[in-house]
Amino acid sequence: MDLSEYKDVFAAEAREYIQTLNDDLLDLEQHPHDMEVLDRMFRGAHSLKGMAGTMGYEELQQFTHEMENVLNALRQGRPVDVEIINQLFTAFDLLEILLEESLEHGEAKTDTTEVLENLRSWLSQEAPSVQPDFALGELDKEEIRQASQQGEQAWNIRVLLRSNVLMKSARAYTVIQALSRVGTIVQTSPPMADLEEERFDNEFSVLLLSKAAAEDIKDIFDKIPEIDHVTVAELDMEAAKSPTQSQAATTKRRSEHFVRVETDRLDKLLNLVGELVISRTQVLELGAMLDDNTARGAIVQLDRVTTELQYAAMSLRMVPIRQVFDRFPRMVRDLAQAGGKQVQLRITGQETELDRSLVNELGEPLVHLLRNAVDHGLESPEERLAAGKSEVGTISIAARHEGSHVVIEISDDGRGMDVEKIRQKAMEKGLIAPEASLSPRELLDLVFQPGFSTADNITDISGRGVGMDAVRSAIQLLNGSVELATELGKGTTVTIKLPLTLAIIKALMVRARNEIYAIPIQSIQENILVPREKVKTIQGEKVITLRNQVLPLLDLAAQLDAGALEDKNMLSVIVANVGQEMVGLVVDELLGQQEVVIKTLDSNLASSPGIAGATILGNGQVALILDVAGLLQQEKTPYRAKAQ
């Protein structure tokens, strides 16, 4: 059977299982007695093992089987301690490597000997004898009480199958059928559904109500093959737990509500919708010339349907940001351990959705920020206690929608940033003159300069002076902005603002000389007319004053080498904002708003500062889409020139 067509589906599901295993292990570390988490981990490992076997990845299947044995031992009562938690984290890391190798080469090549020996050594240690947990509801307990009054005994029967058993589910079914002939089966552990699907190792338990004696029950198993060992004991009612709400609830499988679609198909669909949007613009322009009301009505209807189709197609590309956030708890845990710190990570807004292309690019800049927060932002436990803080530091990641944007905030309750220290470092590096007068916000902005760092020492975690520059560059490439806020001794917050999508955007169309440009609406604050005599020159820069705020003025045509603007007494100025900064863009004419489809540029144009992409207009003309952040960054006068 050719399994190549299922490879992508397997890869996606396997990666999800591994991520879920990591998340659950983090939960288990905090709540070591949570049987629900352990059961979920066991089922996940078992499913992954079965999938790997189906695909023919034997090394991956065998490794997952060994992990399954460990998880089953934990379910049967082995204590959850630091040793096995760390071993499982190491195993999950190796599992991820084995998966990627299997996908790329058809087999896993990394040596697993050391990790497997550690797991087997842990398994070989003597385990305490415990009774399995039966989740008994009030009806179950009442049934047991009534059976006791009628002379029946509640038996806890533990069955261990042989390691070479061929069909575990069939053997478990045989046991259940045999026991049901001598009594009433109240429950099994794991549940019957798991037994039927072979979601268990080689051991399971049965809660049986019967008048038969223990020895008579044991005799039943003499006639059943592939049984390694059986124990029959009276049920300890006090040890039996009540079911949790989640165990009692009946939920449908998530897979019933979702269908996997290759991303290439979604991209193709959106590209076709993009072409339709361009055609719609052409039809609308033609419709404006028609006098036929019927034709114009049909065009309006076409416009409405196309818009709805556009939003529906774009929504297919929207994915929850948890795809990025889910990897952070494990990372922060490891960084904290490496730095000798105690860190609590709080995450909110994981279900906030944004374009898949943005999610794919967000990981690296957020990793930079979290590394900085753990390594430089948070103090050591001793420093925190001396400062009157809890020895456990807190890092928060929050995501939310704000209009057509997604806002992500990464904050810590650490030492904060010393603005005066930033000033001193900037002077040492020659970024500012000693007599330069900069506001606290401008000083904080220096942190994003290439190679700038206030760290006194370089660590393996961060501190090499490349992080914050890389963060801003990555975010600006996504048409976003990043801002810093800090309070010495209280902590630091980094705010990232991103558009919801990079595929189809609303833009203001403008003319500068003979060229047409599109400026994303999200970057525009307002449009104003400014008398030419109101333009001032300060230190070689043209500026205007708007509501007592001085704004730099950029000649858009000159900035993009399109020639000089038309000589007019009244200047048409677009006030654009990038984070907390504003700039005035001088254009010749405003042409109106329009939805535009972003087309990527070739490598030469793509690297041009201030250009985010291109679009095709209704008349077939190509217009460049502007990156206001890039324009502002390109025009910024070096800080040393701002000395007063």
C-alpha cells in the first residue's frame, strides 16, 4: 500500500501529539497526582505509536512504545518525581528528532540507547503496590452497596497479559466475557473504549460484583491463553475516587469537527480570490460608466458576494496563535533551570486568530523576547527576596484583537530597564552625542539599534546584542510595530502590533508625481491640508506642527526617487503612525480607498526600504504598497545630529 499520500497528514498529527505530550508533562510537573493528565498522555503516546507503525517507521514506533511503558507505570501508581519528569522531557525532545528524521529519510538515525537505558532502569526499580483508580460515581457506589447487602463482593481484578500477546483487545474481550458470566462488571481501568481500541499497555483492571470466591475467579483464567499474571483483591471503597467533571462529560472527538486541508490548496484558493478582487475592481470602474440600472444592480450584487467570499477565504487562513505560544512553557522552564531562576509563565489569549503566514514568522522574535525576559529581565531568587519581591518571577504573554490588528504583549515583573544606563551605553558606542537631549521613549528606542546591549556579560541564553534589533526587523517585515515600556525595579513590557492578514488589505491610493502608491489604512491617522508657509526646517529636516506636536515631513516622491512634487501652495499631507511615532507624508493627490491584493516582489525590489509589496489596479496598472515603518526608519536622522 502506498502511504506517501498520508505522509503530510501523519506529520501534522504526530507533531500535534508531541506538542500535547510536552504541554501535559508541564501540567503533570505542577500537579503530579492528576490521573486525568496521565491518562491523556498515555492515550497520546499509544496513538502516536500506532500511527508510526502504520507508516512503517519502526524506530519511532519502538521508542514510543518504551515511553508508553513508563507512562503506564505512572498510571499504575509509580510516584511522579523530578527524575522521571526530566527523563520524559529528554525523551520527548528525542522523539521530535526521530519524527523529523523518519519523515525526511524514511528511518530514524539518532542513537536512542542512552535515553532508553535510563527509562528502562527507572522501570526496573521496585514499584509500590497500589490499587488502580476507579472513577466511581454515586450510582456505582450505590450499586456496590446493594450488591453487598445481597451477599456479593466487590472484586478488584488486575490482569497482566504476556508481552508477546498478538491481539490485546481480543484477549481483554475474552477476559471481560468470562468474568461477566460469574458476576456484574461495574467498570474497567482503562475504560472499555480504550480496551477495544488497544489504548493500553499489557495490563488492565476490572471491578467485578460477584458471589464467587477469589480462588474461583482466579481459576477462570486458567482456560484463557496469553495471561501472564492475575491478582484478585477486595475493592478498597475509600481508595476509589469520584469521577471528575471532565471524565463524566461526554464529548465528541475534535476530529469530527475538523477536516485537514493542505496549506497549498488554501493558498491557491486565496490567490484565486485575490484575482477575483482585482476583477471586481475593474467591473466596478466599468459599472460607474454605465447608465443601465439593471446592470449596475448586478454589479453591486457581484461586489457584495465577492466581498463575502473574500472574507470567507481569508478566514480559512486564520489560525489560533496558540500554535506559537504552546512551545513557550517548556522553553521558559528550561531557560529558568539553566539560569538558576524560578519563573511562572502566564499565557492569555491563546485562541486569538491571525493569518497563518504571520504565525509562521512570529516564533523567532517572540523567542528572542522571552530569552531576554528570563535572562536579563528577571532577577535571581536572592535579588528578588532582597528587593521585597516573591522569589518566583512572572512572565506574561497576552494576545488580543484590536480592530483589524492583533496586539501581543510580553511583560515581566523583573528589574526593569535603567534609561540612564542606556544613555551611557549609547554615548560609549557613539550613537548619541553627550549633549544630546532625548526623551525616555527615544532612549528606549536605542535598544533596537544593531548590536546595542546593556548586558554586562554574555550568556548562552542571550546578551549578544542581536536580539532586539532582530525583533524589530522581523516585526516590521510583517507590517507591524514593536514598542518598549519599562519601570525601573518593576518590570518591562514589549508590545507588538500586527495586521490580521498580509493577503488582502484596505489601502489609501495616492499619487506622487506620475506614480500611484497604496498606503495601508492601518498606518494612517488622518489626512490634512497644510499651507506651504507652515513648513519649517529644523536641523535640516522639514517639519510641521500639528496640535502642538512636531512631525517630520517626508516628500514621498523624492523619498522613492519619483521626482519632485508639484509646486502647490497647499500641501496634501497624510499623517501616518508607526507605534508611538508619527510622520507626515506629502503627496500630490488622494485617489480614494480600495481593497488591494498584496503581490510579492522580486528580490531586488523586495529589499528596498519602504516598499512592502505591489498590487494590480483595476486598469491593469501596477502600484507599489508602501511600508511606512520602513520609510520612517530610512529617513531617521542619526541621534548624534539631534544634539542641542
